[in-house]
Amino acid sequence: MWPVAAWGVSAAERARRRILPFAVVTLLAASVAVPVVSCDRPAPTDGRVPEPSPAAATEEPQPPSSAANEASAQVAAPDPVAAPHPDAHPDTGAPPAPCGTPAEGMACVPGGWFVRGLDADPHSCDQMDQPRDGRSSLVPSSRVWVDTFYIDVTEVTNAAYQECVSAGDCERAGPLYRDFDAPTQPITGLTWFQARDFCRWRNARLPTDAEFEKASRGPDGELHPWGDAPADCARAIIMDDTGRACGVQKRGQHPESGRIWEVASRPPGRYGLHDMVGNAEEWTADWWTTDWATCGADCAGPDPRGPCNGVDDCPGHRYRSVRGGSWYWPAQHATGPHRRRYPPNNDPPHHFGFRCAVGLSSAAVRRRR
């Protein structure tokens, strides 16, 4: 039997006694602290709960420093690609050769692109030996590439040509007019072949059409060696209101036809060159063509030398190209793009002069007076 005392306990008391042991256990469990172990702080061995560090309590993820960003950008940035040279060779991509030291009496014309020709030519050439069909040989304009070259600062003089004659390497030839034979006047009246032979004697050559125009106009297509201002007698030996040769008459018959002046009688133009327009018209190496479009690839370059590369015989071509205007003609002829045609044997004879040119890789050029 159950003890009387147990049965005498009320239901409420029995319920309280059932709950009490669980409450005691819960209180005991709550009174025991469990230490929190940090990965970077050792757990205390004396039963104390470690205090959280101030840094740990407030520390938040930080963005990368600016130095880190810069370092990352430097690592990630690709190497810069060098810009192509503005005057690079159109086929090889190489820049034009730099100017070296030219032979005495020559100047350097830097290589690269230049504007050749005109989009429209308002000038109607009135020289009697030129075409009468109204077409201009100066059109169209285009960009042409030539390499660096040297060219004579002045036209070849009578004295310089006589030196070659005395050496036995040039034919005797010279001016066809009286008052054209001073030592420092340009030699005139030669055939294209005689001009070519003199330049060969100097280990040089005649300038190409493209070289002559680049030397006269520069890279940007200006009309004259001094810019776009019109030609006048302050800048070039031409015909003006005072007459041919800037009003200077020649001695002897037909004084009104004027005479050629001594070389370098006017200030130099670009590259230090004298008389690239005016004074004497000048032979160039190329065969003449009716216009640049008709010439096609032979005149397109780089370093174009015209039909047949300018060799002595070129089927279908009868004339060589003559450049620069002269003392005899007005300002419209004294432009960088102007050219005329003439038979290389200079028949009937005209008073053409010339100058020589040479590439940088050629042999040493013979000095000239």
C-alpha cells in the first residue's frame, strides 16, 4: 500500500513536486558559462569568458586600397600600341630615311607623302608646243609618297657644265642666246640627254617629276615654294607688267625677250632651294603624260618614275616633262604643279635648264661649282 502521507498530498502539491526537479536542472545549466573559443585567441584556462576585442567587434570588410587598385590596373593594362609614322612607306610601313649631310651645293628634301597635281586647273596653257584639246596635264590631285632625297640648291650653271666639258665627259653645248653665258647664269639650250649625262658625271641623276614637285610645293600642296601667295618679281624671275625677266632686257637683237638671271637672284623657297619656279624651266627625268589619271600606276608610286621608269626609249611617249616656268612666261606658269612637254632632243631648241638629284644610298656626289 502507498504510505498514507503520500496519498494525503494534494494534487497541486504533487504537480509542484514534479516540476521542481526540472527547474533546478535548468537553473544549474544556465549557471554554467561555456567559453567561446576564437580562432586567433586561445581559450582561457581559468573558466573566465573572454572579452571580445574592440577590433573584432567593429571590424568590417574594407575595399582594396588605392595603391592596390593601381597595382592591379598596371598589371591588367595591355602594352600601348605605337601609332604608325604619318609618313610611313605605304608598302613596308617603315618611316622615310632621315636627312643626312648632303653634298656641297645640295639640300635635303625629307621623304613622305605630298599632294601632287590639282583638282581643277583654271590655267589654260598658251605655250605653242602644248596640247590644244583643253585638257590639263596637272589633274587630278592625289597623295604620292617619295623617299628622302638630295637636290641641287640652284640650277646647274654655265661654269659647272664647262667643268664636265673640260673633263671630256660632257658634250660641248650651251646657251643659244647672247647675254646668257655668264658663269653664274643657269646653262640653257641643252638636250635632255646632255642634262642627264652631266648628272651622271656627278654620280647623280635628274629629279623625277614627283621629286621636283615635292621640292617645290612641300608636303601640303601649296602652289609655290614660298606658299600660296601669287608669284611676282620679288620672289621669282618671271614676266610681269614691266616685261619679260622682270623688265631686264637682253643685249643684242630682240631685247624685249629678256634674259635669264644669275642663279639665286631671289630668296630661297622651302628646303633652301632657289628658282624652283621662274628663271629657267628645267628638265626632269620622267616621260610626260596627258594627265596623272592616264599615267596610272606608273605615276602613283611609291617613288614614281613615270612611264617605263623613265628609261631612254618608251613606246607611245615622245616628250619629256619640263618644270617650273621661266623668265619668259607669266606668273600662271610659275607654280609648283605646272609642267609642259617637250621632245628630249630639244628640237626646235628652247632655253631649258636643269638641276641634279640623288638618293641617300647613292655614291658620293661630285662637287660642282
